Amino acid sequence: MNRIWLPLALAACAAAPAHAQHWGYDGHEGPEHWQAMNPDWAVCAAGQQQSPINLTGALQADFAPAMIDWADETAGVVVDNGHTVQVSVENAGGLILGDTRYALLQFHFHAASEHTINGRQAPMEVHFVHQSEAGDLAVVGVMVERGDALATLDSVWAAMPADSHASPGIAARVHLNEFLPVDRESFRYQGSLTTPPCSEIVSWTVLTHPVTATPGQIDAFENRHPDSFRPVQPLNRRYVLVSDE
């Protein structure tokens, strides 16, 4: 796996810095044009391990699940970067994949979901971006369906800046484990960032079971960033694995 350093990791699957070339989710700046907008983004079209994907036909595998050990309550800084609402955290725990520990850096939202499960999109997906000491990335995806309230979302939305130009971010207290379903069965595959530069450097873990949020909570984000997802990409010669725990 390639190495990636902190400044890019903070932007992984989410925002580009304010000075970077602008991109979007529709029109002439949409995903089908990313590779033509910047020569450094050529992998968005030429890559063979792009994300997101449709999670289907997974192979049952006896592998150690991602050991998620997030702080139950942590301080976060909420920003709207023009593409999503992102919450940056410090000393918030992390996860272990195999023998490697990854620290949680930030999480952010997409509506509708970027990954699909058996061809179906969820109303929203949350991506939790982690980085190892060596610079490798591991991202946990959690689907959000309409249903009972996700209480900690209220804290995030209450701190959501009025617009994407608000700086600095606004502090919020977040209960991270509310984003985790009781059943931790998960899909595992090797993929990429889902935004430019689409670097193929991510170990993906997508939980098969969703959490729920009220329609109003989902609408609060979707009204701000509608259709904020990259379409699913070809699987090519990769395998998708699924655990039973």
C-alpha cells in the first residue's frame, strides 16, 4: 500500500483545501470529468481499485473483524467544506486491522450513500477516516436508514456552520459509538478515496447493518449537500469479503 501523510488524510474522501482546484458532484465538475480536470487525478478513470462499489456477491471469510475502539465522547470541530459536513477529532481512539492500529482523524457524510449493498443505496452514509503511523488509511463506512433518532447527530447539526466559508470550525461534543450498530458484521475490500485525487490507498470496512436517524435529521444534511456521492465503480479483479461478526 502506498503511503499518505496527514494533510491529505484529513481530506480523504471529503474536502479539498480551499486553494485546491474545485470539483463537484454534477455538471462539468462532476465525477465523470474529474480525470480531465487535473493530470494528478487521472487515476479517477484509469484506476483498477476505485471506490465506492456495489457490495454484492461477497465471499464469506474467517478474518479478524475491525477492532473499533473509539472514545465514547469526544470533542470535535465541525466544518462545511463545500462538499460535506466534516467533524475533525483528536485523541478519539481508532481501530485495529490485522496487526496495524489506525487513529481516527475525522468523519463526514454523504447523501445518498456512496456504497450500495446488493444494488441499494441508503439515504446517508458516514465515513470514519483513520490513519496509521506509517500513513496508511483505513475507512469505516456506516449506512444510515430512516427510523429512530441518532441523538448525537443533533450535536453535529447544531454546530454546522451557516455556510462553507465559515472559519474556523465550530466545536461540538460527539458520542461516536452511537454511530455503530450492535451487529458488527462487515464487508472488507481494497479501494480508493471517493473524491479527487481518487488515490488507491484505502482499506475499506463497510458495516452490513445500518444505524437509523429521523427523516428530519437526514434532511438537515441532504438539503445542504444533495446528491453528494460518487457513483459506484467497477469491481474489476478485486474480491469483497464479508465477516460473520
